Amino acid sequence: MDYPLNCVPDHPKESTKHVCIFGTGDFGRSLGYKLLQCGYTVIFGSRDPNSSNLIPKGAEVLKHEEAAKKSTIIVIAIHREHYDFLTGFADILEGKVLVDVSNNLKINQYPESNAEHLASLLPGAKVVKAFNTVSAWALQSGTLDASKQVFICGDDAKAKEAVAEVARSLGLTPLDQGSLLAANEIENYPLQLFPMWRLPFYICAGFTILIFLYCLVIEVFYPCATNKEDTSYLIAISIPNRVFPIVSLILLALVYLPGIIAAIIQLYRGTKYSRFPDWLDKWMLCRKQLGLVALAYAFLHAIYTLVMPIRYYVRWWADKYLMNQIKGNTTYPFQNHYAWMSDSYVALGILGFFFYMLLGITSLPSVSNAVNWREFRFVQSKLGYLTLVLSTAHTLVYGGDRFIFGPFYRWYLPPAFVVSLIIPCAVLVMKFILVIPCLDQRLTKIRQGWERGAKC
Amino acid sequence: MDYPLNCVPDHPKESTKHVCIFGTGDFGRSLGYKLLQCGYTVIFGSRDPNSSNLIPKGAEVLKHEEAAKKSTIIVIAIHREHYDFLTGFADILEGKVLVDVSNNLKINQYPESNAEHLASLLPGAKVVKAFNTVSAWALQSGTLDASKQVFICGDDAKAKEAVAEVARSLGLTPLDQGSLLAANEIENYPLQLFPMWRLPFYICAGFTILIFLYCLVIEVFYPCATNKEDTSYLIAISIPNRVFPIVSLILLALVYLPGIIAAIIQLYRGTKYSRFPDWLDKWMLCRKQLGLVALAYAFLHAIYTLVMPIRYYVRWWADKYLMNQIKGNTTYPFQNHYAWMSDSYVALGILGFFFYMLLGITSLPSVSNAVNWREFRFVQSKLGYLTLVLSTAHTLVYGGDRFIFGPFYRWYLPPAFVVSLIIPCAVLVMKFILVIPCLDQRLTKIRQGWERGAKC
Amino acid sequence: MDYPLNCVPDHPKESTKHVCIFGTGDFGRSLGYKLLQCGYTVIFGSRDPNSSNLIPKGAEVLKHEEAAKKSTIIVIAIHREHYDFLTGFADILEGKVLVDVSNNLKINQYPESNAEHLASLLPGAKVVKAFNTVSAWALQSGTLDASKQVFICGDDAKAKEAVAEVARSLGLTPLDQGSLLAANEIENYPLQLFPMWRLPFYICAGFTILIFLYCLVIEVFYPCATNKEDTSYLIAISIPNRVFPIVSLILLALVYLPGIIAAIIQLYRGTKYSRFPDWLDKWMLCRKQLGLVALAYAFLHAIYTLVMPIRYYVRWWADKYLMNQIKGNTTYPFQNHYAWMSDSYVALGILGFFFYMLLGITSLPSVSNAVNWREFRFVQSKLGYLTLVLSTAHTLVYGGDRFIFGPFYRWYLPPAFVVSLIIPCAVLVMKFILVIPCLDQRLTKIRQGWERGAKC
């Protein structure tokens, strides 16, 4: 549910609910402010209640011990380094629900999570980890456009439920993550910045720069060096429109290559019960990301191609081509052969892009959650290879006669699209070999747990 | 899971499960029908059991008191105004699970939610709010393409779980919303019709109409008034294709303007602990919607532009342009300058649109739930400003030389795209000022809870 | 949360958690391997502990009875046919949590689910159904890109929570599906391969082939038979670009036709309390799928149309058209009428496609879960009919003058687009009749539970 105010409107009854907050730092104050807005009675616990002048209006400030007595839920909004002082009044905290909202500065900063540390200091209290993934600023300003999920974990089910109830009444969605062992994960979570995207990003950036330079040499430097021709205007669209499809095709092939390498390793070793090399594991784990970048590049390629007839450069050459016919008083005759080539190359590209899009849509979390494993495999494997076959065929037909004009190669460099075909063709050939019944049956047996000893 | 029949197939065992329904109105009958289909034994409670002739086949109809005795779960499918009569046999309802399925006709119709009202009338019963968000028609026809979520709330955990179990066996997804205090929200929920979209809709409609009229004056009325030229055919595509990009750019700028105003207010006040003016709060809460409309308009602009070469009007003028060259026996030479301008303007537009799409995809609920706050901020803020910069640059390069031809202005009105640049440029300039280290540091400090007293 | 390793990092503490696995088949070993990775102590139960040599390193292998004593959670990874032997040591399994992970080979293979069968054999044990939807291969290789949902059901809440905790610590998302009655569903789930898509697929394939052959006759066979002209190159793009929009429009109309038929049946019968014929029920349940295929075809139509100016065939004819003007020394004058027709036909198509896309986006699970029933109805019904009206108008304006040139029909066959208009126009006319106040009010009354007896 989406509510503009992100909290249940004030109820007179609710004001009987109390929450105590230890710590008057920014997060504590923001949470207190929000709790007050949603009808809670908020008591701050502070070392020096009189000097705390930034407290939100309507909240009470008391000494820690007194504040703790007023509520069964106590939010510990202080730094981990200061947890020790809580042991001083462990008897008052006995049986209370302590909500650890702390975050660290680095992933895995301490050997043990803050919440587990707190629980070990105060074995009599019920420690619950929660709210650390929520931004103080977002809480206060009410602009929670981002995830409203509050990950909660703890060893006491009732304590967790009480905290979940508080989260719900602030308009947030509590998500039970299990026992306090999950606290480590939950504390690392807000520190991540797309960790799964780092490796794919470097791979993509590397290929993009390489292919861009390759095209630059062939299409801008070569004409400049040999004919003093200025073709720098190709940099804006024409060259990107070579780089995008080429890198897209290579990345798509790289999505399916590790699966083939894994199959070869398993066939060679004759077992699935031994770990793959580390680089292969890492590669397999970033296939989804590689595929999504490949899709993004294919999308850009599609639009860059569709704008062709609008571009001044393209229109000028089309006009010139026509005027040459008129001046020469000739009409180039219609050639069925060309019509077939041109149309089938375009059609293959469109169909490839279409299945690419389908793959992308099924990788949306809400869609992939709605399909079972068999269906997911069907889409990702069958449709994925179909896409790879269509895209490779698109490039091959595009190439057409151009492959053989070797002497036409500038500085003996083959056109960039020829380079792009190496990996996809290799992947398709290897896949084709692997689906030969003899090998396929053996691989299936290995993946069902069989180990070497019988022969194919 | 998605099942065609939306309920667990009949089990002989299940028929031992009983549900009693008070009220033989439409919703009660539909729910009873569905429960019977899913293997439940259904007993209706009615004032006059003999006159109830629309009861689904297989259900029993008894007097309220007798019906209530047969089941621990009693669905109260009667109007709030008639709740009073239930107090007549409060002793029988003692300890029973009462499911309040009622809806109101208006948002916040009563000071207290129906479910809370019921609970106050029958303090001995366990009241659970549920099923009110499900349509009777959808329940019965089995065409639950819409949300299968059943929001459940109540003060008794076991009672909630029992109701959740019933929901699950009807093929629905129960969602625990906490204590009975949430009933108010749950009762308001089905009455809403895109409440968050109202303000953005008016803003967008206003700008769209204004810009449309502006373009109409310049491109249709002016030629008609001065040259008696009929250019009304521009209304179908050419003018919309000015309106869409202009409004899209303005709306995108309006998404980022309130954040800048908020920053200025905070810098001026020297604190974050005071509320923003009401209009700013409302504006900030509809940024997502404004952004989505801007994306939709950008999408329309993209397609309207891509169809250009197919349009008769465009082809006719292109042909005429070419024939003029041929008749004059001249060839306009190729100009690197034009090629650069044309291509870079198009490329900026495509890249802007691409990042726009990325922003749109990350605002899908299932995607934004999968990223943490830091990642969400990164995408929405960094990518958002990148999109704004690219879109503004796209418009500026499009303008090119056209800005300065003041005398060329029709009726002294500047071309519409010039008007569209005012807000985006203002936003970018202000943002540029705010990232100056001196101001940026101060703002960061304020947002971390610091208040005035020190100087920058 | 998305973690690269799909499991909580090793904790020294966790190694005190024990899980026992009965059965050393592939799934048992894979699960054991994964549990070991995540810090569990794993004990396998086997008939002949010494001969089990494929056991993952670090796991212990004991006789079933001894293994069972070491853990409260016992995963039953053996075939249903062998469940009987467990009764031999029912006393040891008394009070233990038995996790049934089995799958069948066919949907509804047995009258009673495996888990219920297990529970009936061992009434003293707490049977929980879980993990059967997870792939062994995915578990072991860590490549869980697919759904991480683990459906759990069982009659004992604490047993379920214990199993959910194990699932969470493997990086999976447990989903409570209720009591053991849900086991049947959960066991059928992984065997499905898009069951909801079968009927829509056949419908779409049928229409696609039919229209394709129809177009083939008119556009390839006819010129070949009458003029010996070879137009086979039209097969790659031109003919598909007729088939896609035609089938798309028909399918979109088929989405709204069953609703109209249902309304007519209800009006005729004067009640909503009688089942629709079976074919209508089936039809209504595949409307979403029909709509999505229609959207996919509309998308393909859009791209196939946008590439027109790039195609050799189209460019050649455009050039020829221009050269004819030049040779004849004539200029076809600009015709406002044509400009209007061409532009409005294109604009209607674009707007129709735009609303089509909106419909598609709102049918994404995460989006449709975020709207209530009223909003969903608004989008799917109002926007859906708007799309149908726009698409039909698009086709009608495209037809333009072409309808009346009967003698121009090849072999007396009307152009394909005329055929495509029959169903949409029929649907729109019937809808128009149904919204006449007199009929509409009556229908509304019937849908609110009213039955015949009064007159309109």
C-alpha cells in the first residue's frame, strides 16, 4: 500500500504506546520525530537530559535508567563503542526489547555483528536488529520513494513481532530475516553499492573502449592518414552504432560461454562433486549482469539504427546516390537478391532484439519469482540460445559479401563486425557439439550425480 | 503461484473445515460460493433462513445463533449499521474469530474503523479485518488477474493465522498488516483511485494544454493569418511532437526543483528540524509521478520522431528539396559542421532517453525493493541529473543557430523550445551552485543533524 | 537481498546446528553440500554407511537410526515408494521435524500428496513440505538466478519456522503456504511448464499461420500466377508486418469479447448465480496471456514499420517514384488531405501502442500488486477499451479509400486488414450497445446480486 503520509493517521489510542530511544544523535532524533508523528509517546534516554536541546517537540528526555523503565521497547541509537556502558544498568534492561539500529562504516568491520555484540553484553535482554537499512533523512522528510523494507532479525519471536508492529505503523514493511545470526548480513547490506555489478562493469567498459578505438582507427584515422579526409563526424553516431552491437554480441556470448566451460570441465573430470576454478565461479555469478548490459547495448543499437534516415549525413549521401543516377541518366535495376539480403538481415535483427527483450523482462524480480525453476530454465536457456543464434545470424547476413573482400581491408585490419563474430560462433559450435546425444547423455548423468566408471 | 482455478483442488479432508457467514448479501454469497468450491463447509446465518433463496447450492442456512455455534470462524458480511444486533448473542460469539469484511462508501467515513467498532461492541470476540480489498465479482468468476493480496489485521495472532489460512486455500495471498489499528487504512484502501496521481495529473495537463496552444498559435494561426496558408495537418503529429518533448523536459526539471528549494530553505534556516511549507511537501511527494509522466512523454517524443521518414508530409518536402537541387543543377556540398550538429543532437537525445528508461525501470516496485538506500539514491540522484543534463543539452544543440534569429520570431514569440529551457537551465545552474564545496559541506552537516551556530 | 555466495558467511556458532539427511541421492548430497558450506553439521542416514562414497567432504554417514538421533530436523530425500521403511523406527522419529523434499514425475500422480502420505505413516512426527521447488544443480553451483522462493507448508507452526530458518540461512526466501493440505499444490508446482500459456499459444499460432497464408496467397502467389512476377522477398518483412498487426488487433478484441459474452449471458439468464459454460471460463482465464501476445505482436509491428526507410526495397521504390516525377518533369502537388490521412493514421497507431504498453506495464506482478481492485479495473477496462478503439481507428484510417476498390481485390479476396476489422468492430458495437443506460443499469444490478423478477 502506498500512502502519502507514510504513517497511520493519529489515533488517540495509539498515544498509549511508548518507545524509548537511547541516544540523541541524528538517527535517534529522526526516528523519534517520525514516531511522534505516528502517535507514539517517545522518551529519549540521555546522559545529560538538560543539555539535549535538539529533541523533537513532544518528546520527553530523561536519564537512561529512568527512560528505560517507561517502555518495553528501547531503541539503541548509539555507537557500538559505547555499548559497554549499558551493562551498568543491565538489571533494568532485563527482559526488555532492545532494537539495534546501528550501522558500520565498512563491510565486516568487526568479527561479530553489532547486534550479536549487544546480545552478548546483555544476555537478559531480547535484542532485535532493525531499521538500519532505513535512511534517517528519508524517515523524517517522509519521501520514502525507495524501498520501504525493514529487515528484522532476532532470537525472540515476540520481540521481533513487537518491532515489526512499530515498523508497520510507520508505513514500512517489516521482513523477518530469522535469528540474530542474520544481523551480520543486515548490517552489511546498506553499505553495498551494486557489488554484483563491479566485475561486469569492468568487462563491459574494457570491451567498449577497445572496440571504440579499433573503429576509430579504421574509420577516422585511416581516411585521415591516407586521403586527408575529415570523417570525425562519425564519432557521434556511426561509430557508437558499431561499438554497441559488437560489444552486445560479445557479451551475450560471454553469458553462455561459462556454462559450456563448466560442462567441459565436468565431462573431463567425470564428476560434478568438485569445485570449479574460482574465476569460473565468479564469471557464472555475473552472467545476469552481463546479459543486462548486452540488452542495454542492443537497445541503443536499435535506436541508433532507427534514427538513420533522420540524420543529415545519411540523407546527404542518399540524395547524392540518387542524383548520380539522374545525372548519368541510368536507373539501377531492382535486384531481388539485394531485397532478400537487406530484409532478412533486418528481420533477424528485430527478432533477436525481441527475444532479448523477453529475456530482460523475465529477469525482473517480480516476474522471475512467478515462474518455477523449470520455466525459468526454459526461458533463460532455450530463449537465450535462440537470441544468440538470431543475433549471430543477423551479423553474418549483414556481413554478406563483405567477408571475402580481404584486399579491401584497411591497414589489413578486418572490419570490426568480423572480430565480434569470433566468440559467438565459437560458443555456438561448442554448444552444438555438446548436444550430440552421446555427450549430452553423459553430461545429464553426471549432473544427476553419476561419477566416472562407466563408458559412454 | 498462479493457478487457473484459484483454489486448492477439493480434498475430502477439507470438508471438515467450517466457515460461518453472517449475511446473505452479494459479498457473503460470493465468498460462500468460493469457499464451497474450495472444499469448505459453509453455513449462512440469516434472520429468516427460509426466505433466503439465493444461497449457493451446498450451503446450509440457519438462524444466526445456531449458525454461529457450528464454526469458530464467522465472517461478518453485514453493514456496519447492523452490527448492534450482534450484541444480542454476545455470549455465543465469545472467543470466536469474527472476520470483518466490510467497506465504507467514503474515505474516513466514521471516526473509528468498522472493525474497531465491532471489536468494541464484542470485547470477548477476536476481530480480524480481512477480505475487504477483494472484489466479490472477481472471487466468484475466478478471474483474479488483479492483486491477490488480502490485507489482514487483528489483535489476536492465532485468529489472524486462521483467517490467513482460509485466504491461502482460496488461492489468495494474505498479508499481515499488524494490529487492529491498521483496520482504518485497510478500509480506506479499496476506495482510492490513484490518489498520488491527482496533483501530477493536473500539473501535466496544464502544461500540455498551454504548450499545445502556444505551438498552435505559432505554427497554425500565424501562417493562416499572415499567408492564408493551411497548415492544420501539423496538428496530428508535428505539434504533438513539439509538445511532448517540451513538457517532458519541464516535468523532469520539476522533479529536481523541490530538492533544490528544500536545500536552500535548510541552508537559510540553518537546521533540518523544522517542517517545510506544505506546498513543498506535497510537491516532493509527487516527484515520482511527475518523473513517470515525463518518461511517458519522452517515449512518445521518441516514436513520433522515428516515424518522421514515413510521413507523407516529410517525404514530400524531402523530395521537393531534392528536385530543387536537380532543377537548379546544383548540389549542396556536404558540410562537416552540419553533420556534427545533427548527429550530436540526435545522440544526446538517445542517451538521455536511455538513462530516462533506466530511471523508469528502477522505479518498478520489485526493482526498487531489491536495491538498498545507497544504491537507490545513486540511481535516482546521479542518473537523474545526468538525464536532465543530457536532455537539456539535446534541446540546446537542437536550438543551435536558431536562438539568435530574433527577427525571425513570429509575432515576437520565441520558438516553444526556448521556453522549455528556462526551468531546466535554472535547476542546473542552482544545482551547480549547491555543489560548490563550501555550500555542499554545510548542507551535509545540516542533514546530519547539525544546527546553526558555526560559520562556513 | 542479493548475495554473491547465497549463504550467510560461516559463523563458528552455527556449526552447532545439526541437520540430518536421509538418502544419499543427488538432491540429498547437493543439499548437504550447501548446508556444509553455510556452516551446518550434516549427518547422512544411509542403509549401508560404508558404501556411500559420494558424500560431500565434512559430512558424517551413519545408519538411519543413529543419524536420526543426532538432529531434530531430518530431511527425507528418498523416493515416496521407500517411505514405508521409516515406520520401522517410528519411535525415534517421534516429535522430530521431517522435511519432505520429494517431487513426483507427473502432476497429481498420487491421490494424496507425498507429504501427507508421510504424515499418515508417521503420525508422531511433524512433517513439513519444503525445498522441492529448488533445483539441486542450482543449490550446489550457487547460481540461483531464478526464484529463491521456498514454499513451505505443514501443520506445526514451530516446525515450519525451524525449516524456514534453515532456508533463510541458505540464502533462500521461505514462503509459508499454510497447512499440509497445500503440499499437493507445492508438489505439482515444479512440474508445470507455463500451463496458463498453452491455450493462448495455440490460438495465437493458429491465427498467425492462417493470416500468413492468406497474405502469401494475395501478395506472392497472385503476382506470380498472373504476371510471373517474383515478389518472394516480401516474406522477410512486408508480410510479417501485415500478419503481426492483424493478429494483434484480433487478439486484443478476443480479450474483450468474453466479457461481452458473459454480460449477454447474464442479461439473458437474469442472474449471476449460475456458472458460465466451460469454454467461456477457460477463455476468460487466458485473457491476460492473449493480451500479452497481442502486445508483443504490436511491438514487433512497431519496429517492423520503423525500419521501413532503411530497407533496400522501400528505398528503391521511393527513388523510382521520385525519378518518375523528374523524367516526366512534373511535381505532384502537396495535398493537405493526404497529409492529414497519413499523419492521423500514424498518430492513432502510436497512441494505441502507447496505451498498450501502459496496459502491459500494469500487468507486471509487482505493479498490479501495488494497485487496488478499483484502480486495476480502471486501467484494464477503461484503458483497454481506449486501446482497442485507437487500434481499430488506426486500421480504419489506414484503410481509407482502399475499402471501396472492390474490383481491385485480387482473386476477389479482400485485403487482409479488412478481415482483421471484423471482430474488433463487432466487439466495439456490442460494447456500445451494452453501455446504453437501460442495459447497463440492469447489468450492474445483476452483478450486485439482483435476480430477475423486476423489469428494466
